[in-house]
Amino acid sequence: QVQLVESGGGLVQAGGSLRLSCTTSRSILNFNRMDWYRQAPAKQRELVAGITSSGITNYAESVKGRFTISRDNTKNTVYLQMNNLKPEDTAVYYCNARTSAFPPYDYWGQGTQVTVSS
């Protein structure tokens, strides 16, 4: 069973920064892609940012230019650097890992709360 452990959430004022980390219990190279999702109260979970095994990244329009996703294969960790945070970024952030096997399988972390005060 693969475990994803997220950390780095917290309370920050608008304009501030946080860095989220997601560490896998299995080599990160086993995963085709790693993504960060978020879910705000009464809203659907949405994709925030993703990175493939080859390092290709993608971002939601709402976070482009403010968030950066990266990965450290030696530490089996994916990061989400969040700058210029806004109150609308408040949500529980989840890490997702998709296997490279077929059919692919998704693993999820437990989530970490990010709260941005105005």
C-alpha cells in the first residue's frame, strides 16, 4: 500500500507564501504524474497543478504565475510553492499520485489545510 504524506499547510495572511510537501512511501519514479488538488467548503475538488515523470507541468488558470510545482526524485517528494496567496486559495490541499501501470491507479494523501486570511 502506497502512502502519501502531505505537510506545510497552515494559516497565512493574504500576499503571503506557503510551501506544501508530499512524500511518497514508494519511489516517486513509479508514478506517471503527481498532482495537487484542492477542495474548498461546498465546492468540488479541483486540480491545482501537476507534474509528469518527465517534468512537464500544468496549472489551473487561477494559480498561474503564483504557484510552482516541482519534484525531488531523490527524496520521493513533490512540492507546491504558493506565493501571493489569496483568500480564495483557502481549501484543503490533496496530493495525488497516478501509477504508470495500465489501468492507472490513483493514490491520495490525507490533505492539508491552507487558510488565507484577508
